[in-house]
Amino acid sequence: MKHEGKKLVWQEYQKEIADDHFFYARSCIRQTFFPGSEKVFTKILKDELGKDIYDSEHHTSCTGIGYHADAVPFETTMTVVARQFALMTEAGYENYAASCITSFGLYTEILETWHHFPEVEAKAREFLYKATGREFKIPKNLAHASDIIYKFRYEIAKRAKYRLVDKNTGKPLRVVEHIGCHYSKMFPHKGVGGAEYPYVLTGMIEAWGGEVIDYPERRHCCGFGFRQYIVQANRGYSIACSKKKFDSMEPYEPDMIITNCPGCPMFLDRWQYALSEMEGKTYGKNGNGIPVFTYEEVAGLVLGYDPWEIGLQVHQVPAEPLLDKMGIEYDPGSKFKGPNGEDLGRPIAPSYLKFYKE
Amino acid sequence: MNRKIAVIGGGAAGLEASSALTSLGFRVVLVEKEDETGGHIKNWHALFPNRRPGVEVLDALRSKLGSDVELFSGKTVTEIKPVNDRFELSSADGWKTEADAVLLTTGFSLFNARKKEEYGYGIYDNVITSAELESAFSTGKIAMKSGEQPKRIGFVHCVGSRDEKVGNIYCSKVCCVTAVKQAIEIKQYLPDCEVFCFYMDMRMFGRHYEELYKEAQEKYYIQFIRGRLSESTEDHTGKIILKVEDTLLGKPLKIGVDMLVLMVGMEPAEITKNLGTQLGLVSDSDRFLVSTDQHISANISEIPGLFFAGTCTGPKNIADTLADARSAALAIAGYFDNNHNKS
């Protein structure tokens, strides 16, 4: 592997990412799947970096899942997205930050469509005005939230309490980075590092002390793939995709997986449990799984946030082996306590996947 | 008549045209950007379809150059200026000359395989180009980065050709037969090595090409799989993992190889594009230069006294390039005899 070769590719795909004043659009599903991630993002931007970020309670789903599942027509999607842009405009912002990869891909697709077909943009404006009386400006800058963390990765590294390093050996942690398909596969120049060798997560991992693993099924879908999971009859494809990736990354003995998409961490995390129940197979050492994180969770850990404050207790694959390897201080007894300290009970342990510390 | 013709580019077309022009009584100034003549042939170990050494053809072309050819090597012509029925030429380093006519034989460049990012050239150690394999044949050492001999090699056809994604929709003509030739040579060097060729169509248009293709299958058991490579990656042992769709079976295929050879196509050389722009010449959507008539005056440009030969007007094999060069020499002679500036 020639690292220099990748650097040449990365140089080709650099994008402009705004420095401040973001209109933040949350994901429909991330707060359920990984509830601490978006909170960590806004906390890092506001409290650590002193940035201005506007978190609107009025925005809706972008309709991306419905659009990609052929349930929502493009015209409807464009009108809904136009409304999001109108909310941004009304709030006095010009830089749009999307939490969701599919939303980011969809916004990019719509802006490209409008750029090449102004009459389609005019139609979307007309639909929006007739339906809501709203008007909007095109965002000056569109970024995925992972672009923004990437942009400030060195500032985060400067404030880091922990690094992605094995505290016992001093060696970098071996990290699998998994990029959501809609980040740059459709529009390579809109993603940091392009489509084939995306750099957005690699840049964070390197800045925080880790080492990226390039394994054969790196580009393969996580298993969500929308229709693979949403159409119930196709769910075999979904878990087969995830299994293909785990089998491919296993020889590299990864310490963790980092993702930047709402669906990817969900499927890479939960399917490890399902695969262990179906086949008795686990992909980490000694019956452990490979812990899966969102990039915000990893940024939070690096900055020393409490693992249970950032929602790591809802992971199916326990994060503790990684926390221990990094030397992160945490209270094991607080894992299943609610926000007011109440005991939430303990989940039943899976048959094979190690869930509780011995 | 003893008029002076400037030939820009000392590859196959430039060498052949220069000797043809001198035999027609012209003085020739041959300008080559590199230190020696020969163009791409000098890097090519053996030529299709008969696998004769490239140097054999090159020596023959060079030996035909007489004393009426004045060679300037290491000079990149940057400007050609038509002035009163003549041309003033200058290079980047200040060299200048004048000529009664100019023949562009500026040739082609090999496609930069890095542009097909998904194939991993420049990133994975054992992904190489057809040109690099040809150099390896010259040294007689076919080895992976580790120094071991490969046990399984894949050839990918049409890298940078017939590919809208990289902006080249045309066929480079010579890559299919080159892949067949190189696959056979691999089997001759390494008889136990398995060889796979991944192709879109086998375009064996030249004489004896089809026979070579048949020989590759029947005598050397080279496996030809119709299907394009979608991506290559490297596994933890350094093996290159290929994902291909076998379009005859209609099934995806995943296969590991020790070495991957990318059959890089032809693109107009940088100097062709630069001089074309400077002279205001017409180029096609494929960026190669356009002559006044593709069939009946293929060597004649829109500028009186300026001519083309070889691959600056599109991909050609060596035989066609040499024929084109001789044709250009005759077109130049005809220009002075019949149309212009009789003396």
C-alpha cells in the first residue's frame, strides 16, 4: 500500500467547508439509534469551539428514505427541501449543516439539479410558495456534519484528553472507517477525499492518533441499503452485506469501526449481535464484538466526555473493551442508570456476544 | 526544389516521414522533445502480432535517416508561426528555426491510470500498467513488489478507452492485441502462472491478430472473461481482490490476483494539445487533431503548409502510423508541386 498515492487522490478532492454560523438539520433516525451523537456535535461546536450553530425545531425529515425507496416523488422531496432552506433563510443563516448522510446527498443532488435545470428550481420555488408562502435562498455552503468535525479535527486534538492509542503498548488503535454511500459516491467532488478513498473520517482518525485499516470490502454497503432492510423480504441481503464486511475486516483485528451515516453504525452494530446468535460467530477477540461508533461519539471520547453521557450504553456491541484500551475513566455501575440516576434494569445478555464485563 | 520541412516529433511517424521526405528531395529539420528519437517504441520490448523486438523496427527507422535530416533533440517546440508562406518555429529554451512546411508528428500520451481511482494504480503495490510490464519484459524480471513471482495475473482492457467517465469514448485500438501479446509473454516467462483477461469486446482488427488471440486460448490457456472491473482492493496478504461482472454469465465475480496489469489507452500528447491551441487548429471531442477530410486528405490541416501524421490525429498501430507518415510526405510534395508557391 502506498500512502503517498492516496494523498494524491485526496488532494484532488478538497471542498470548502464554512467556518462558522451553521444552520443545523438533524437526522430523522439518529436520535433513536445513537441518541448522544447530535448532542455531542452541538456541544463540541458551541462549547469547545465557540461556534454559532442554529438548531431549528421546525424542520422536518428531508424525505430521503422515502425518496430512495421510491415512495416520495422528486418534486415533493424538492419542495420539502426548499422549505428547509426557507427555514435557514428566515433564521438568517447561509451555511447549511446536515447531520444525515442521505440528507446531505439529497441536498447535493437537488442543488446540482437546480444548477443545471433552473426551470426545475423555479418550479420548486413555486410549489413552496403556494403551499407555505415561504421563500428561500440557496445555501452559500453545504456541508455534512462530519465535514465540519473534519475541518476542526486538529482543534479537537489540541483539547483531547485521550488519544486513539492503546494505553498499554502506545501503538495507534486500528480503526475501520465506514463512509455512508450518499456522502460522495454520487458526487465525488462534494466529499472530502472523493468517492474511492474518502478522507473525511481518515483525517479525524489520523489527527486523533489512530491508524486506518484498508480492507477489501471497505467500499461495500453497510447492509442498510434502504430497500435491503426496509423491504422485509430483502433483509437477508442486509445481514449478508454486513457479514461480508466483517469477514473482510476480521483478519486486520480492528479495535473499532467509525461511521458517518445514520444507518451504518446501526447495522454494523446490531447485525453483529444477530450474526452471533445465528452462527455463534463474533468478530472481536475472546467473544467480543468490534465496537461501532459515530464520529461524534469518538470525538466526545477523545475530548473526555462521559461514555454514558454520550449514549454509548445503547450500543449492542459494548464499548468497554475499547474504553479500557484507551484508558478512559468511566463508572461501569452507571451504564444502565437513567438521567436522574434511576436504575433502568439490565438487558438480557446475548448467547455468544460478550456483553457484560467479567 | 530542396525546400525545408520541419517535422515535430521523432517517434515512429516523425522518423518515417523524415526519411520519406528526404527521399523526395526535401531538407528536413526533425525536432524531438526528448534526448533521443524513438517515441514510445523505444520503451516497448516486443511488438504485436509477431513479438519482434521493438528495437528492431526502431533501428530500421533510424538507419533510414540520411544526412539531409538535421536532428534537434531535447527541444520542445512551443510556437509555430505562419509568416509569409513560411513558418517560424521556436522552443521553450529559445531555439528557433524556419521552414517552408511543418509536419506535426507529436503522437500520443499514455492514459494516466491514476484517473481510474477504483483500480488502485499508484496505491496498491502490485497494480501496474501495460507500459510498466513492457519495461519488466525488457529486464526479464516479472516479479511482485515482494520480489516473488506472481502465480496469477489479471489484465484489464480499455483502461482510459471507451470510458465516458474519464472523457474518452473512443477505442485506442492497440490495447486488446497488446494484452493478448503480453498475456502470452507472461505464460512464456512463467508457464505456471494463471492469466485472466477482462475485456469489453476483443477488437482484433489487424492482420494476424485473431490468430494471436486463438493461440492465447488454445496454446496458452489464457482465460478471457467478458466484463469490466468495478474495483480492486488489497487484502492483508497483499493480494489484489477484483470485483468484476462476468457479462456473459450475468454474474458478479470476485477473484484474487497477485498482479494486476492495466491496459492504458492513448490520449493526445500534451504538445499536440498545446500546439493545436496555439495554432488555432480544430480538435475533435476526443481532443485529437482534425484534418480537412478524414478520408481523402487525412494529413492536411486547415492551415496551408501544415500537415499531420501518426497518432496526433487518433490512435493507430505502428504499421498504420508508418503508412500515414509516408502518406503525409506525399501530401507535402503534392502541396509544393501542385498548389502553392511553385519555384
